[in-house]
Amino acid sequence: MSTAIITPTESSTHPTAGKYLSFLLGNESYGIDVLKIREIIRMVDITSVPQMPAYIKGVINLRGKIIPVVDLRIRFGFPNCETTERTCIVVVQVRTPQNITIQMGLIVDAVEEVLNIVAGDLEETPDFGTQLDTEYLTGMAKVKGRVTSLLDIDRVIIS
């Protein structure tokens, strides 16, 4: 994701306790609220769509429904890597600024588990000492000795 100057807004999100699907991008763990998850599927052939941003890999046909697919590695500016047997597509439901609900596929390196995160394990997104775009992070969770970045998937996809 490109670095951008931001200003705090009234609509900033805060981490909330609950269940999160954790997944890996490289060695880093991320979490998405399970209520946003529709399903997890193996990698399938993705049909390219011309003139899309590099992070939009194309579309898939999921039981007769066309679903756009985003490569989260590219979206976050991480180096590309080879697809493995653990690489999969997490189908999520996101809400656009126009209040329309759509389904999107997210390519992730591996799905880990569903975490039950309690309030005591949550912290606000830290101040990184500079004006970076961290609006897509709702907070950080300390789980099993690791830090899991919790994503506001609506902002990741739509912004």
C-alpha cells in the first residue's frame, strides 16, 4: 500500500473483541472479523481483466457468481512470491462507501485459524511517528506471543 498523508477522522475504527480469521502474508499474521468471511477456497484459475490496478488479479467464477480477486501481498506493497499448496482465496463481504455489499476474493499465503480475541489482548494501532496511512488497521492483537494486525477489510478493499 502506498504511503500517504492522512488526517484523523471521526470515523476511525477501534479494535473490538470477538472472533477473527487469522491468515499469513509472508511471516506476518493478519486478522479479519469472521462476520466478514463468506468462505475459503483453494487457488483456482483467475481470469485477468484489462486496465485494472496490479493488485486486482482478475475475477473467478464461484458457483455461477463472478467475484473480483485482490492479491493482498501486492495491495500492501509486499514482494510477490510463488503460490504454494497453502495459498488460498478468502472470500469476504465488504461494504462500499455507497453502502452496497459486494463479495471479493483475497489471495493470502495461508489461513491460520479462527481466534477468539478478548478485550485485554487488544491495543489501538500504534503511532508510527510519521503520517502513514494506517486507516485500514483497526488495531493490534497479542495472541500466543505474536502480534496480529486486525484489518478493516472494507477500507483495505475500497480505499
